[in-house]
Amino acid sequence: LSVSWDHARAIVSGDRVACWGANSAGLVGDTAALYPPPTLVSGLADVVEVATGQLLSCALARDGSVWCWGDPIGSRAPIRVSSLPPAVRLFAGSGTVCVIGNDARVACTGMAFLQGDTCAPQPAGPPLGALYTSDLDQVVDLALGQRNACAVRADGSVWCWGCGESGVLGAVGAGNHAQPVTVAGLTATRIA
């Protein structure tokens, strides 16, 4: 189950995806209704995880492939995000999709805030073509904010990157960081 501010999705019987809620950006799938009841998304099967961002919907298939639809994709029907590596976990944010890959590293695509020191979100180009990766390894959990991300490594250390206003990255000062910085003195098993 994954819920955003105006739409939701769930994995249902047969490992398929059902969506409901506001469909103004094509987030519920290939239907013309503005507020449809739960609707099966055509073209998706064998789904193991779903993620919902502000502007997009995504699904992780058992084979590790990621499928997304909505505004940044330019499609109401799921299309494969070929720029992402095979994944074991899936996360969606505000126009951004991230995965924990088979190698326990993070890969993201979407809005440019995760790819540089600028904090003015800019589309990476359809279909979520630009790819962000870091040297951070042994990642066990990840969370996406509107303009930042944080990860937990197997040793419990917490690392954050992106836009650092209000100290949200946990680093001294409020600077922006294109690469992960450790949140000193904090250990965790999960992050949200």
C-alpha cells in the first residue's frame, strides 16, 4: 500500500496494482475519470512493491524492473524506467524515483535536486532519464523528502543529501549536498 496527498495504490490479488483517488495527472492509470474507484492498472503483473510520489506512481516487479506513470513520465500507462538498475526496494518522492539496487546502492532518477548543488527542481527529461548514484553502499532503507533523501546503512549510520534548508540533512549548517553526508551521532534501523 502506498498513499500520497490525493491518490493511493495497493498490490492486490494476482500481484497486480489497483489505484484510486485524483487522476488529474494520470496517476490512477489509463482511465478518463477524474476520481475513479479502485482501478486495476493495465500492463502490470508480478508486482512486489508500489510507491507513490506527488506527481507519479511506480511499481517494482519481481524481476527488479521499475515501472512508472504520471506527469514526469508523460504517460497514463506504466512504462519501464530503463535508467534504473535492477532493484530490491522502491521509493518515490516529488517527481523522483529511487531504488535500492541488487548491490545495496542507491540509484535515483527524476527531479534534478538529487544530481547537483542546486535546489531549484528541474525535470531530468522524459522518461526520468538522468540518473543519480552515489558511493554509499550497504543501504538497507531510504526515505525521500520533497527536495532531499536520507538512507540507513547496514551499520545503522544515517546519510542524507539534497537541499539542506532548516538543517534537514542533519549536517552542521544548512548547506546543500549533492553527495550523502553522515548525520553525526545517530544510528537507526529504519527511516521514514
